[in-house]
Amino acid sequence: MFDQSIRGEITMNEFQDLFQYINHMKLYFNNIDLNHDGHLSGYEVMRALNGAGYNLPKQVLLIL
């Protein structure tokens, strides 16, 4: 995903992009984790998926 040349290694710019992506995901996780316990409840997972544009039926979310 970040290894644009598909050589099995990343450049400094690719690493910066990866690092930025990781920090973005960490912020998103922390915003979704309502009680800040470091875990996502079923409700929090549903919020995360809905926020990412995945409007799954409740039955599917119960399986997760």
C-alpha cells in the first residue's frame, strides 16, 4: 500500500505517508472509543464502520 515501487522496502517519503496514516487512524480510533478504554465495543465498531461509509445491516454487525 505504501511501497509504491513494490520492491519490499519504502522510501523516506513513503515512510512519512505511512506514519501520517497511522497517526490518522490512531486519532480516529480514539474518537470512536467513547469511554477511552482502548477497546471498541460493538456500538463503537458500528459507529466506526458507519463513519467510514459502510452502512451494514444490524444483523451483520451482530456477527462481528
